[in-house]
Amino acid sequence: MKMSREQFEEAVADALDAVPGELLDMLDNVVFLVEDEPESGEELLGLYEGVPRTERTWGDLGLPDRITVFQGPTLRMCTSVEQVRHEVTVTVVHEIAHHFGIDDERLHALGWA
């Protein structure tokens, strides 16, 4: 699947627009990024880096948490623009859930894995 960086970033922006405003308002000190590939070499679609809100202490304030959506792995697993947009939406919701302390097991049970 081929998609320009601009088109992919637009899909991420659309996914963020689809998240209820009340939930976005609860995000605390988080930046969203788009990268080509994960540094680990894994086929990750997204990555949350930070301290979940449920585990934070006063000492954890400082640099923002990062939610990164990876273009390369997403495009390799998808065969259509519609599928890319769906996977990006699932990835954005999944990584936002990690910010709120929801683990992968619970996300799988909820259908957001």
C-alpha cells in the first residue's frame, strides 16, 4: 500500500478528530507524532511512551508523554486507504487508552487491539 506522509498524517488527524472531545480534554501533557518506522525494528503500528495517568506521581511531571503512529508497518499490513484509516483509528484509540492506564489485555477484550 502506498500513501504519502501528508495523507497518512491526515488519517491520524481524522482519527484524533473522531475521539470524543471530552476524552481529548482529559489527555494530560501528551504529544502525537508520526514516524516512518519504530526504532526497535518491531512491526508496531503505534507506541505510547510515558507514565500512565493512573501511575503518575508529582515527580513524573515534565516532558510530555508521546504517542507515535508508525506509517511503514501500518501501510505494509493494509491493502486499501479505508483499511489504513481504520487501523490508524484503532491505533490512536489504543495508545490513548494506554495513557489512561488501560493495558493490552483489557484493550483486546474491548476490541481495540
